Amino acid sequence: MEVGLDEIDRRILSELTSDARISIVELARRVNLSKTPVAARVRHLEEIGLITGYRAMLSPIKLGLSHVTFVEVRLDDTREAALQAFNDAVRAIPEVEECYMIAGGFDYLLKVRSRTIEDYRRIMAESLSALPYVSSTSTYVAMEAVVEENAVHV
């Protein structure tokens, strides 16, 4: 369900996306409203589920997680129970940063973040290859992140 947003809501979301720790007073100043209506708008955006949470964004590079691999996964069964089993199992692998069901020549695309190629090899052997209903995988190693952003733009 798409939510109707006015220009002030969009500016509030833009500011919060840039800095989720901004105070309500500063947010109100930036969107040119008083504190009370801005706080009410933010609360409303949270209540309707548009703002789903606030989090710290960590540097994977500073954590030593500079190796990014994309994995195409093909399943040997794509009935609902098999898809659900795969989805549940892949969510339990902490190194899987993103997972998308794909319409096309394969079933899922995973983004896996690890320390080194050797670390990725271990993850593949111990975790990814043990996922239910996997018939084959293809691995692509990223050489450089040209665009990598966590923010949705409104």
C-alpha cells in the first residue's frame, strides 16, 4: 500500500535518512515548522510503518569485511514449501547481507560479505551449499563498490 506524502513529509524523511540522530528541534528548523507538528508527523510516519526503525550504519571495511561476493542460486524445487524452507535457512546465515528472489534464469541472488576469498570459501562450504533445495550456484566476486548506499530516497 503506497502512502501519500506531502512535501514536508518528504523533507522530514530526507533529513532523517541523512541523519537519524537529528533532534526534533533541529529537524523542525530544517523543514521550517515548529517542534510539535514535526514530532507528530514523525510519530505518524512511524505508526503507519513508513519509518521502520533507526540504526547505526557500520563500515564493513573498518570491520575487515571487504570481500563482497554475489551468488546466483538455482533451486531444484520451487514449490511454496521449498521456497519458505530456503528463505528461513538463508536468513540464518549472518554473512548473507542481502537476498533477493529473482524472476529469470536463476531463483535467488545473494550478496555475501566476508573477510577474504578463503573466508568466503568456508561460508560456501559450510553454509551456502547446505541450504535446502539448492541445485547449483554461480559465484561472482566484486572488485569494487562503485555505488553502495543503504538509503532509500524519497
